[in-house]
Amino acid sequence: MDITFKDVSYIYQANSPFAHKALENLSFHIPSGSFVAVIGHTGSGKSTLIQHLNGLITPTKGIVQIGDYQLNAEKKPENLKELRSRVGVVFQYPEHQLFDETVAKDIAFGPKNFGISETEIQRRIKEIVPAVGLDEKLLDRSPFDLSGGQMRRVAIAGVLAVKPEILVLDEPTAGLDPRGQREIMDMFSSLHKEQKLTTVLVTHSMEDAVKYADHVIIMNKGTKYMEGTPEEVFTQREALNQVQLDVPEMIQFMKAFEGRFGHAITFKRQSIPSLAKEIRQALKGAESLE
Ligand SMILES: Nc1ncnc2c1ncn2[C@@H]1O[C@H](COP(=O)(O)OP(=O)(O)O)[C@@H](O)[C@H]1O
Ligand SMILES: [Mg+2]
């Protein structure tokens, strides 16, 4: 399903002395099957944006269109539950929402709620548990006996067990150790590639955005500050610095290399081995001129 925001504004506690504008005239289009990174400082409106995607909140002004479902100030779609089964949201610190006696029951909660049969749920659990990097032996344990990283995986498994078409991730690796971060991001990346799952990733990590996303939206103070491919966005160092964001390390390195050796390497999301090859070529060329 495509996602379109058209002139969306959102005000918390509108018409009260505490009214706070969190989004202002936000427009963008995410084609089905994309992997989009939404980046911006704390308070820039990222979480408010994604709460529109499954109708937790509706725009104060403007239109949110997700496939055939439309949300605007006047109405939520009548089939909101159906929308929520098609748009899975992994909220920040999702492990805080675990509550059931066992890991298996916690994972089953979402799909059960959407009317999926017990046999089908069991089949999905068998498939998803190893995919999120959990041991099947943990299924009968209490989720509260697990480590933080394992609890995070249980919560993610619960969202995946509903088999959404759009997966929304709000800083899914926050607080995990570097290895856990990489494992979880690689898992989302393969889900996206193998199942064509449209993925919306809210992140602070430029490195993750470069590595996984094909489209980037930079938020600043509730508005869209920049948008484009990682190549388009991350090469604009000045503009990013203006909103206190850095370009990814790889691009910083390329700039430093150019400054030192006078050889420009174009950023095209190359892998580290292919960057190394380009550097060798460049240095060889320089040598043969001497
Ligand atoms: N429930 C709320 N009530 C009032 N203001 C809120 C609420 N949630 C967020 N805000 C405010 O809206 C703005 C955007 O917040 P948020 O979408 O959470 O940003 P981000 O996820 O980028 O950190 C911030 O200024 C924040 O303080
Ligand atoms: Mg947030």
C-alpha cells in the first residue's frame, strides 16, 4: 500500500491552553515496497508522524492516505481495525508493552485479536521466532525473565505475527548493544527484501539510513526539511549541519580523502570493499603520474 501525506498538520490538545503544534503542512509520498528512513532531532515530530500511519491519531488538518484508507480531521476509516492489521507498528521500547504469562501468549496476542485461527498462529510463531533470533525454548518462559534484547525481539515477533504489509519502526534499536542493533536491523532488511514489506524506519542513525533505506525524509520542528534518496540527502553537508545533523561517516571520510589526495569519490552507497577498491585505483593513478 502507498502512503501519502497531504498538507498534514497535527496539534496536541488543540483548542486548549496547552495546544502544541507537532506537525505542520507535511506532505510526502511513499510508494509501496519502499524502505524509508525518517530522521530528525528529538521533538521534530517523528513519532507523531508515525502514529498517523495506523490511525492512532488523525490529522488536525490535511489528509493521510494509506492504500484505500483515508484519515482526515473529520473521520477515521470505518474499518480501522483492518487498517491496523495491515500496518504493523513497533513503538519505541515495545518491550514495555509485554504483559502475558508466556512469550508464546504474548506473541499470539496481536494475531488473536485480529481473529486469526489458533493453528495458523502456532504456524506463524514457529516461523517468526527463529527469524527474530529467538530460541524456541523461550516460548514457555515468562517474557519478564528475558534480557532486554530478547524482550524487544518478542515484542517485534508479536507485530510480525499479524503479517502486516507496512512495517513501521520507531527507533527499534534504541538501547540495544551494537551486535543486537545490527542483528535486528539486518532482520528488518531481509524482511523488506524477501517479502517486499514496505518499511518506515524512524532512526537517529545516519549509518542505518545509508545502509538500509532507499528514501530519506529529514524532519525539523514538525516540518519536512529535506527529502530524497540517501545520495541526494546525505551529500548536502551544509544543509544537514544547519539542523545539527551530521553526514554519515563514509561521506565524511570521502570528503577528507578528497581534501588530502585531491581525488573525488562519488558516494553511491558502495560497500566498504568496493570503496577500498576505488581508493586503491585512485592512489595507483596518482602514483603512475609521479
Ligand atoms: N502527547 C503529547 N502532548 C503534547 N505534546 C506532545 C505529545 N507528544 C509529543 N508532543 C510534542 O510534540 C512535538 C513532537 O513530538 P514527537 O512526535 O514525539 O517528536 P520525536 O518523535 O521526533 O521526538 C514535541 O515538541 C513534543 O514535545
Ligand atoms: Mg519519538
